[in-house]
Amino acid sequence: MGAPAVRRSRRRRPPRDPAATMTLVAHLTELRNRIAAALLALLVATAVAFWWYEHGLGDFIRAPYCGLDSELRYGGDAEGGCGLLITDVFGGVFIRLKVSLLAGAVLSAPVWLYQLWAFVTPGLKRNEKRYGITFVLVSSTLFALGAVLAYVSLSAGLELLLTLAGDGVVIALTAQDYIGFVLSLLVAFGVSFEVPLVAVALNAVGVLSYDVLRRSRRWIFFLTIVFAAFVTPTQDPFTMLLMAGPMIVLFELAIQVARVVDRRRAKRDAAEHFHDLSDDEASPLDARPSAIDVAATPPGDLLAGDTAPADRRGARSR
């Protein structure tokens, strides 16, 4: 009869602390694991995007350039002429890696956003978790809208910039310059649409009030136009206004959201009367006896030893 099988001891996870308290080493270990999971997802998504580059992703990026007039494209007279120049040996590799890395970051966004959220969530309260989920969803939507608007306006901006070269000029864009220009424009529009959301977040935590935003409305709009003029890679008035216009609308919407939030906060504070206390401090109780309106109290409800105020005044006069 053989030796009894030895049961392998398995490492079990420590029981979850209901108070959500962790040591510094445990926090660093969890942070390391979550960063590793996020990087692994980014690596896999980048590999997928690297393969996807030859199956539609590259054509998607070149589409705004290929949609221009044949006179503005290198090799445009030939059938299907839509060429981008590469001036060094490793140019094509770096371009493909750059596009694949950005596309991989977008594709793996649900994974690394979840890892970030799972690391931060245990230290948040219930209402802060709700605000955090709303902030992530709205910020992702705004970034996507900004990137879509940039991609739609890309052909018009390119045509405006390339036609300014005039006649007698051969236009031949390098792949590095064009793809770098496209990626920077997409990121610039996406990030610019996030800026008004920062004002809403600061108002939600009580740092920035509606009165400050209302008084600074003109300066906000002016600085938005200046910001768009510096951020847009094209530096042309069409793209600048195309970025500044939606940003002004979003800032106005943020101001109105701040007005509603401040009004609700003022009503809640007026109803609670204890808004100066911290969340962990108990509200004080008023132990003083309340006054009794004798005139409105029926005679049968008075205590046996109590007399009316008129009788008391008569006793003092005697």
C-alpha cells in the first residue's frame, strides 16, 4: 500500500478587514499588484493594436490626409496615391509603436481604470464613491467627444494649412510629422474638454463656489480662447475656434451646475444646523425645557400644582 498522499498546503488570502485598515506594506503590495495588472493589460492591448495597424488602424489615421485634393497629396496624381514619406530606417517602427501604444491605452482603459478605482475605493465614503463613478464616466465621455470632434475637423484644418503654401510648392508630408500631428490634435481636444469638468469637481468638494465662477465668467471665456490658441497644434483660427467654442459652452454648463450644487448645499446646511461638525462628531442635543403656551393649553391639561399667570400676579399684588 503506497504512502498516503500528502496534501499540499495552499496559501490562503488573509481575511478581509471589515474596517478596511491596512499596513503600509500591505498598501504598497496592493499598489504593486494593481500596477502590474494594469501594465499587463496595456501590453496585451498594445500587441493587439500593433497587429491591427495593418488591418485598418493605419488607414483610419491616414483617412483625413487621403481625403484631401490630389494636388495636396504626395503622389496624388497616381491611382490611389496617398503617400507619407519615411526619412530614416527606424521611422516606420517608431510610428507603428507610437500609434499602437496610444490605441492600446485606449483599449485597455477599462482595466487600468478599474485597478485605479479598486485601489482608491476602500478609503472613500459612500457618497464619494458615487461622485467618483460619475466623474469617471463623464470624463471618459468628454474625452471621447473631444477626440471625435478633432478627427472630424482634421481634414478641414489640413486643407487650410496646406493651401497656404501657394502654387509651385510640392507638398510631401513625412509619416512622423503627420501622425504626430494627428495624435497631438486628438489628445489636445480630448484633454481640453476635461478642463470644465475640473471646475465642477472643485465646486463639488467645496473649493470653488458658484459666486466666484459667476464673477469670473468673462475672464474664463477669454482665457479659454487663449488656451485654445496655444494648445491647438495647427495654430489656425478655424481649429482654435472649433476647440474654444465647445469649451466655452462646457464652462457655462459647469457654472450652471455649480449654481445648482451650491443652492442644494445651502438648503441642506440650513436644514441640518450642524454643518460645522465633522462626520465623526456627534451632533449636540438641546436639553433645555421647551416653553409651554398656557393660553393655548386646555385647563384640564395643566398640572395640579400649577396656577395661571394671572393668579400668580394677583398673589404678588397681595
